[in-house]
Amino acid sequence: MPISECCSRNVVSCNSDTTLEQAAALMRKHHIGDLVVLDRSSKPEQPVGMLTDRDIVIETVAVGLDAATFTAGDVMSTPLTTVTENTGFVEALRVMRSRGVRRLPVVNAGGSLVGVVSADDILLILATEISLLARAASEQRDHEKQTRK
């Protein structure tokens, strides 16, 4: 299954010059913990970093700095790890694991943002698949009981 079937396509983004206050307000407004930072000057727009609520806390607040004086570009995670929309589900998992990331922007062949897949998205898909498998095993036993009376 290509990862594009699993990714969230409603991605909230910002520019590298977005202030951390503006970024945090976007996160709060959309009830999310991350923003994809886009280079809007490139055509097509390209993702260049990922900014998380944790980045804001660890890089500024936790060390006593004034977050209001920083931008997304100052504290975003770079270099950005991405996968293409045709990357397989398992390969995307391998990339997340090898790079130690919980969120993975998905891009098309031209490098434009298609969506984001998160560890939470993948856990939900895997839990659903395991549940379906467990149900199939249980139903198989029930079917066998009915056919072999």
C-alpha cells in the first residue's frame, strides 16, 4: 500500500519567518502539535522543515529564552526527511525508524507537499488491521463449528 493512502492531506503549514508565537497559535487553533515549514519562494512550494510544539519548548522555553524573538526557521527540525507518495507503507516505517522521526512529510515527484503521515496514523492503521485479523480467526472458528456439526 502506498503511503499516500495513509497520510493526512489536511496539513497546516507556515513559512520559516513565521514567529513562534504565530506558529503556536496555529497549532492551538488547529489542535495539532506540528507544522510543516514551507519555502513558499520556490515554485512549486517545497517543505524545508518540521516545527513541533516540543521544538518550541526544548529550544526556547526550557532554556529560558524568549520564544517571541524566534521564528520557525530558527528552531525547526532540519534537514527534513520526506518520502514520496508512492513509497510503500513498510518502507515509510523503516524511514521513520532509521531517522528517529514520528512525522514524515509525503511529497510528490516534484517535491510538493502531499500530506503528512505520523506514528499515530500508522498505529491506528496497524491496530485496525490486527483487529480485522483477530476477527477473521474468530469467525473462521465459528464457521467451522457450523459446517462440522
